[in-house]
Amino acid sequence: MKLIILDRDGVINHDSPDFIKSPAEWIPIPGSLEAIARLNQAGYRVIIASNQSGIARELFDMQTLNAIHQKMHNAAQQVGADIDAVFFCPHAAIDNCDCRKPKAGMFEEISKRFKVSLKGVPTVGDSLRDLQAGFISGCLPNLVLTGKGEKTHETGGLPPGTQVFPDLAAMVTSLLKSSARPQPN
Ligand SMILES: [Mg+2]
Ligand SMILES: [Zn+2]
């Protein structure tokens, strides 16, 4: 089974410093859903791992988060893309939970749910904490420059081996090219 783990805000949809608090505010980055469709066609199951502290901050409730994800699934379906599962952390930093990235809790849950090791599984994020959570879980970190990505790139301190791409579409193009190449044994 081939998995890929994506952050949501700033990777699939445009991010906002004021949080994505309603379905109307969830707007896909051009090419991101089509990139997910290409992943699906190449046999990847696409999983989201997303910090959603807006829940803990009471900026939106679970019903609204579900409605946002329904909009996302519908938009994905329209271009033939399938997002297999959405894992999210509803907590704030002060809650000191195990699931909020840069901690690895959501990645561990994904590993359990799909009964696979995450070693070598690509992960894509626009924030350092996305890449850190993936890296400590054995994933291969990929930074995109959409969302907070430019700022993350400037700040530096990325996990070893992090690859940098303009956006998810470019990352996926590169991934599918490299996996099409014969692998050395
Ligand atoms: Mg993000
Ligand atoms: Zn949490």
C-alpha cells in the first residue's frame, strides 16, 4: 500500500492567519485537487493530518469542521480525487496533547489505522511543525512554498532531507516521476 500524508491549510487550500472557519473560507489552491487525483491514479492513498486549534479556541465547532471537510471531499470528487481519511488535532498548544504537530500522535494513529510503517512515506507541509512531525515518524519531508511555506523556507532549520517545491502540484509531478524510474536494488 502506498500512502502519502498531507497537511491541509496552505497545502491543499489557501491558508488564512484568521483560520479557515467556514466552508466559504475553504478555497483550493489551483492544481492541488488535480494533484491528489494524479496520486490516486498512481495508487496512492491520500491522508490528511491537520492541526485545527480553531476548535479549542472556539472559533468554529465540530459541525462546521465537518461541513468544511464535506466541501473539500465534494470539490475533490469533482476532479476525480479521493481523500481517504482526515486526521485532525482539535487542541490548542496549551492542552499539551500528543496529537498536535510537531508531535507525532496523528502520524502514529495513521500508522495504526492503515497497519503500515510510515518509514519512507512522503509527507507534505507548509510549516516546520508538519515536517518535524513527519520526520520523527519516519516520513520523507516535503516543504511547499504555498501557505506559510515561503516564511518557513526563509526561517530554515528544516529536517534533514527536506525537499522544497513551489506547490503540491509540483511535488506530485516530481514524486510520480521518481517512482516511475526503475529502483536500484
Ligand atoms: Mg499548513
Ligand atoms: Zn491534539
